Amino acid sequence: MDTVLILDFGSQYTKLIAKAVREQGVYAEIVPPEISPEEIQRRAPKGLILSGGPASVYAPDAPHIDKRIYELKIPILGICYGMQLMAHDLGGQVLRGERREYGPSTLQIIQRDTLLEGLSEHEEVWMSHGDEIRALPTDFVCLAKTANIAHAAMKSRDGLLYGIQFHPEVAHTPKGTAILKNFLFKVCRIHERWHPADHVQEIIERLKEELAGARHVLIGVSGGVDSSTAAVLVHRAIGDRLIPVFIDTGLLRLGEAERTTTVFERLGLHLRVVDARARFFSQLRGVTDPEEKRQRIGAEFIRVFEEEAQRLAREVGGIDVLVQGTIYSDVIESAGARGADKIKSHHNVGGLPERLRFKIVEPLRNFFKDEVRQIGLRLGIPEEIVCEQPFPGPGLAVRIVGEVTPERVNVLQRVDAIVREEIYRAGLARAIWQYFAVLLPVRSVAVLGDGRAYGHVVAVRAVDSRDGMTADWFPIPYDILERISSRITNEIEGVTRVVYDITSKPPATIEWE
């Protein structure tokens, strides 16, 4: 399998590089910069990419690579910090820039080359750097510049080493995909395409071998695509030795537990549903701080799961393995290193007590979300789960600003159902990256008939994004917004006002809490 290795220097965009490469049908894997030349040769990649990063290459503690890597005769593309590191390592000069560049910039191509094939003389690109290359290494030539920097793209005369100061992996560089395709297919000469769904049987066979000696295997199912796909894969491998458990926190969307149970029954899996609603509402009583909500939900989820795991172990005679729906994004965030957040306990059942002594198996840890969707569809999982909207691990608790109570959850569940139903009816379900409703901690005066009322205010949020790093608010047509508002205020008693959130990210986050 033709592979590209991405050496990660801590950029917030490293994950996007891997996704962008994989979207072209090329398998990419993120590795630490400490990787040895010998290990690279063992893996035999078709190309290397050096990511961006927050450090300065001349700083004492800056991350570096073994310089012998440049001598492997493997094509290398340095992006931002990666370009500066290449220049620094090979004899060029990198200094603090007189003018920093953060955001959009105009690239001027001064020498045509394979990497920049198909680009116009001037192209918009996304910059994020404070340092700049003042002098190129010997045997390198400049390919492009901007108004602020003389060397915005470079290549070695032998055509194996390239550097670009801007970020081709982000949506704000319109021709970024074209640049990456040029590197992959014209510089690296990759021919073999990689499609995740083609590897389903291979994953199942590997699971059969890995789980051959396990008495029983446990998985916590959320109803989302990751855990559902992991559960079906393992069930295809070991059958009813898999025990899928669904914990009803009371913070789910309307009818979520019933829907998930029905879908799993159709797929041949018997889902064990644990009704823990009262426990979670007890933990959330009087809590308004968003982070405290998350912590309490995560801690209670672990307690409930632990108790259920111990009960099931006694019932079936032993559980040896815990399957998790960890995906590659989670792996990058938890292992990544430089400043990345750890996986939250409510996403994958992390933080379980040592006494449970489960072996952890993660069949999807090498796949991104879109790739998991492809696998899920190949397995026959219904689109209603595979293509479901992203949903936060703590559930509706993060979409209720203020205290979370059964009454407020009930209101938001019904509001959320109307929003999703109307978006689906309008044919916008696939066009909008994410859409949902938020219950606000304020009341608003309304006129109902001949009287006045004082009711809840809800906000509708819809965003368009490629990767979640940035997002623009989505312009839902006025007639659809009018229908959503009318239905909510007429059908949901106690809701008297609907507002529409038109804030992009940044400055706002996608979720409200």
C-alpha cells in the first residue's frame, strides 16, 4: 500500500493534512518527528510531509528531525515550520520576520514547477507564521513570494525536497488541494489508491484472531457512528460473545434509546439498555458551570459503566476485553503530544478503574470519521446512524445553558426534534455541516391570545464547516426558519421566542457550552 508519513511538529492543522491526503485516496499516517531514518526505510513511504508547528527552528528546545532523513531520496514537502526546518537544517537562514503573517495572503508565483502546476500567477493562501526564511539553502530555488516574504515556496534542484510557507490543508487556501495532489501524484508518483471500505473483511479477520481467546467482550454504545460501527465489526468477528451496552443518561435526543435498540436488533445485536436517567439528573442538580457539568457527567458515566460491567461479568462468567470506538482523531488528540487535549471520558470509556483489568481493543483507531462512515455503510448500518449529525458526548447538557433539569431537557428534546425534522424536510440535512437547538437561561415576554406569557427562549444554530476548526453560520432560507419558529412556539408549551445564531467560528465556538 502506497503510504505518506506526516511528521508532526505540533501544528493545530496536522490532522487536517492527514485528512486532506486520505481524501485523495492515499493512506497517510502521523508519526513523531523523532522517527528514525531506519524506521522510515522499513515503512517504505512514497513521500514525507513535515507539518507546521508553534516553535521557532532556532529556539533551543525546538523539535528537529534526524538530518539523515533528507538523504533517503524520498520526496519531502515541508509546510510552514516544516519548510523553515528544512531550510535551517540544510544551511539556509531563518530569522524572526519583520512582519508576521496570520490569515489570508496573496501568493505570487515567480517560477513554474510541478508542485504549483495549475495555479495562476497570483493565488490566495492562508499564512500562520512569525519567522521567515531570509536565505535559501545551497541548491534550492525560490518558487513563490508574498508582499511580506521573499521565499514563500522553494524546491531543491533535484526536485525531491519542497517547502511552502502557507497551509494547503485548510479551506482558506482555495488551491491547496491541487498543490497536495501535485505532490502526491506528480512528485511522489503514487499510483495505488486506498479506500477504507475495501478493508472491512481484513478488519474482521484481524479481530477474529485478536479476540480468539476472549470469553466475552464488552462495548459501550452511544448510538453514534463510531461505536455502532465498532460494535458491528466485532459482532461479525465473534458473534454473541460481544455484549453491547447502551447507557441512557436522560440527556439524549428524543427517542434515541428506542431508535438505537431497534437498529441494533435489525443488525442482529441484542443491546442492553441501562436506565440511569435519575442518577445523572441527581448529579446535575443545581450545577450551572459548563465544565463542571462535563466532569460530573463523565464521572457518573464511568461509575454506571463500571457497575454494569461487573454485573455482566458475574452473569456471563467473565469479560476480558473492552472495545472502544476510538477513531484516528482521538488517537491524534490523546497521543499527540504538543498541547493536544486528552480524549474526554464521555467519548470513550477512559478512566475506568484498574480493577476491571480489561484489555482494550480499538478496531477503528486508524480511521477518520468520514472513513468510518464508509465502513459503516459497507456493513449495512442504516444511514440514519451513519450520517447522523455530530452530537456532544455529554448530550443535551451542553446545549442547555444553565441548570439541567428533566423539565428543561424535555423542552429541548422536542425543540431539537422539530429543528431536525424541518431541516430534513427542506432537503438541507446533507448540505449543513451541523445544526441544533439551544435552550437559554432567560425568559421572554409573549402575547398568547388575550393574555401575556413569560416563556423560554431557544436559539437555533446551523454552521457550515469542512473540519470544525473554523465554521461559518449557514443561511437557512427565511421560509424554513419561519416554519421552525412557528412550529416550536405553537407545539412546545412554554417556549415563546426563537432566535437564530449568526455567529461564525471564530470568535464563537460551534457549541454554546
